[in-house]
Amino acid sequence: MKQYNPEQLRQEYRALQSGDSRMRAIRTAAAAAEQANDLPWAIRFHHDLIHESVFSGDRYQALIDFPQYLAMVRRDPEQERENLWDTLWMYKWIVEAATEFYQIEKKQVMQWFSEYRRMLLENGYSLRSWYEKRAIFFSYSDRAKMRLDFESFQNAAKDALGDGEASELDSVVRFALEMGDRTKAMQAANQIFDRNLRTEEVPCKTYHYLLRDALKCGDMDAAEKYVQPLRSLCDGQRFQLEAIGMVLCYDALTDLRRGLDFYQKNQALREGSRNPFLCFWFDRGAAKLLTAAGEKGLSGTDISGMVLTAEQLSEKAETIMQNCRTLAEKFDARNRSNYFSSEL
């Protein structure tokens, strides 16, 4: 039987490619540490598993594993103190990820927000990150609370738990557009563009918010301006299914053939995703595109490359739209709103 060696286990999974294979190896390491009653290493392994799920998986594993991680760090006051910084960051990841999974009940999400707030205050941190993440959650259920939290986010002091200038400016773009303040949104967006600020998601998300707003307003000149950089930034990116879906919405109105090519190219990302939030937005765009293509008598291809007739595209569009309706109902039931249903 292989001798338990936590350092070696960590080296082995860090050498693996990010994604499912690494997460499987981390789960194996965590189980080995638990069997050996090695609490410090079990905590480290569960931290790494949550991190991997958030940044290289579909986030659901993180939501499943987080309560177990919390139970472990709270088992020993010394471990709780030593892991405080990591725990605070994980709370931030978790409350944002929970927004994307209707399976997590609203009561549980609000409990996590409450615990995160308590820990921030008890340890002398700003509530800036808390207001920002809660504004995201409320943007799908309670616009008044979203507005209040966004204002509080802007007024709260910055600290080391912030996501950085690019991400925070991106949040300003998002919420300013949500509230109809396009001047403020563009001021923040132009800072991102002019200064070439970058993260893994910015400026992709920024262009997505601007394209979404332009399409809602029927400003096709602005939409054309934003869709060009967005298309290249989101193409082939598994965490950008929401943005890809918005590009498909644009193509449904402007260039069906290009849209069909873009859809076919990114279908595999959708098929491999278990994130219902991202799937909803991709499917919404795909349904609009395939419906328009079918009505125009165009043919397309499925994920295997098989040619689909216009009639088959229309049938597929209806199947996809029905899935969208189902997801919308589940999100709206969890959030106690009609936000997702109204987006269809």
C-alpha cells in the first residue's frame, strides 16, 4: 500500500492539467489526508479543490465542498485563525458562484452572505467586496436592493480583499448600465480600454455588458462596435458562454451565416458545461439564432458536423428554447422573481 505523503500528493496534482483530472486527484489527496487524520493537510487540499473548481471547473464542486471545508477549519481554533485569509477569499468566491446555481436555495445563499459579513467586520475588513457580490445576486431578484448595495460598494473603503481596479471598474460598467446611467458606465469602460486594463475576464465582460445594453436599446451602430472585440475575446472560452450567447443574439439580427458558424464552433463548450447560469445565456442566444436561420431557410451543422436542414434547425431551436424556459423557471423560483423568464 502506498505510504501517505501529502507533499508528494500535492506535487502530483499540481503537475496535472487544470480541470477535471486535477480535481479528481485533489479529491483523492483530501480523502487520504482525512483517513490519516491529518487536519492541516486536509484543509489545504480542500482549499485547493475549491480554488480549482472556481477557476478551472464549473464551480459546482466548490459549492458542494465549501461546507466540508468550513467544518474542518472550525474544528480547531488554531486552524481557523491560520486559515482566516483563505476562508475570507473562499466566502467571496462562493457567494458569487452560488448566484449561478439554482440548486443552492436562497436561504443558504443569504446565510453565506451573513456569515461572510460577520467575519469581515470581526476581523477589521471593509464590506466593499460583500456589497459588490450581494449586488450581483440581487441584480436577478431585487433591483432596489441591488441599487443600494452598488452605492454602498462604491462608498466603502478599498482593502486587500478587492478584485483589483480592472474588475471594480468593470462592476461599475455593469451596474451603471443596469440603472440606466450610460455616461457613468462609459467613463468606467473608457478607463479600462484607454489604460489597457486586463484580467482573465476583463475587458471581455465589459464589452459583453455594453453589447447587451446596445441591443436592448436598439443601437446597432454601438452594438457593431462592441461585438467585434467581444467575438475574439469570448470565442472558445468555456467561462464566457454568457458572452458567446450575446454574440449569437447579435448575429441573429445581422448575419445568420456568421452566427451559425460561431455557434457550431462553440457548441462543444456548451455541451461540456454543468453551470446552469452559463448554459441559460448560451441557449438563449442559440435559440434566437437557430429560429431566425430556420425561418430564412438556411441549413447548418450540429456538433458532429452533420448537416441540418432549415426545418431541423427550427426544431432544434424549439428544443433549446424549452430548456431555457425550464432553467428560467428554476432560477426565478429560487430567486423569487421573474427576471430570467422576462429575458426570454
